[in-house]
Amino acid sequence: MAKACACHILVKSLQEAEQLKQQLLKGANFAQLAKKHSLCPSGKRGGDLGEFRPGQMVKAFDDVVFKKPVLEIHGPVKTQFGFHLIKTLYRA
């Protein structure tokens, strides 16, 4: 069965997500931005969600992690939790 490891930054607004994405595209450190801005408890770990399987996250999140290119910043992705910037570290 497939599994993946990803990190993310969760924020309330699309505008904040877009601003953070611009910083990341200019070379900002993902983990540092996650620690500073993410609303998810994973922010304390630099946004690291660890390893998980399809279906463990909400569908919009799963679709990015299991279908989009690895090691790229994807998003903002809207879920009921807010707006995510997602970086898939690996898929196996």
C-alpha cells in the first residue's frame, strides 16, 4: 500500500498562504515558516506530518500528496481547516 511523508503550513487566509508561498519560492526555510505561522500542532515540528497512507488526511490534501510532484511547494489548498501549503517529502 502507498504511503507518503509530507510537511505543511496551515493558515486561516488565502492571502497569508499566498504571501508565505512567495517567501518559500524566494528560498525561505519551510520548517522555520511553519514554526512561526502554522496553526496546525505539526508547526512545532516544522510542519512535519510524518508518514501516512491515502485516506488518513482530507481528500484535497491527499490529492496533492499522492498525485502531485514530490519536493515542490503546492497550494494554497483549501480544506475545512484553512489553507495549506504542502510539500511532499517522499512517496513509497
